[in-house]
Amino acid sequence: MMAMGGFSGRSSELEEKFFRERDMQLLEALREKTAAAERRKALAEASGITHDGLLEKLETLGLTGQTLAALLLAPLIEVAWADGTLHEKERLAVMGALRQKGIDSQHPAYQLLEDWLRRKPDPQLLEVWKEYVASLAEVLGEEERKELRDDLLQRAREVAEAAGGFFGFGGKISKREQELLDALAAAFD
């Protein structure tokens, strides 16, 4: 009989431990869900985007309300990596564009952009940028959209011209860079 009482007590103890651990897992999942919702809300407020799918893609790329500025400069990164190699002159051109936009080493977007300069970003980055531009096009007037497009294309062209064509020979802009510049311009239409 005694063995049965000991087992019963042990059984209750194990049951309590199981439910305590399960409660902690559920609580942690709830905290993460709440934190994700808060991050999406901050992204929505910073970007003006209300489409949940696009907000989720922005978050997946590591963007926050504070680092959203990085997305606007993502095409410069893409142009710098267009030929598969990032040249020092292209890196310097991108860094110059960051400074002109007021993004210094203290800015939250700086680290993300610097990471993208060290290693080629996720191929989805350009697609998400295009979706972002399409969302912006819905809220911007024609003149504002043209100003944003012209500013971006000028900076992207400066990055493309920085290394000077194929290994520094030939035209200033490689064929792949020009194709990318054309695609960037088309995203605003």
C-alpha cells in the first residue's frame, strides 16, 4: 500500500511540473506574439503600410520602425552587388549616400545597411522594396513619387558608376547594373 501512496504523490508532482512547464511555454508564445504585433504596429506607423502580408515580409527581412530607412536605400545595395561582387568604390558610394540621408553610425538603420554591404542581402529584398514602393505610390502624389524616384535613381546611378563598368573597363555602368536601374525606375510606374 505504501508504494501506491508514494507513486500517487510522485504522480501529482510530475503532473504539476508538466503543467507548470506547459504554462511557461504558452506564456512565452503569448509574449512573442505580442512583441511581433508591437513590431508590426511600429512598422505600420513608420511606413504608412496597412497590408499585413507586406508588414510581415518587412519584419522577416529584419526591418523595424527604426530601420525602415534602410529599405528606401536597399536599391543602392542591390546595384552595388549587381555584378556579384561589391567593389570598394561602390561601398564608399553607398556610405556617402547614407551620410547624405542623415544615416550615421548612431542611426538604427546603419547596422543593417552595413551588414548588407558585407554580405549580399536576401534575394527577396528587392521584391519587398518593389511592394513597398507600390504601397507608397498609393499615398504619394505624382510630384512626390517623381521626386522620390529621381533621387533614388540618381544615387543608384552614382553607385553603379563608382566601379566603372566591367572590372573598371568599358562603359561606366555594366549591363547588369543598367538592367537593375531600369527595373528600379519601372517600380515607380
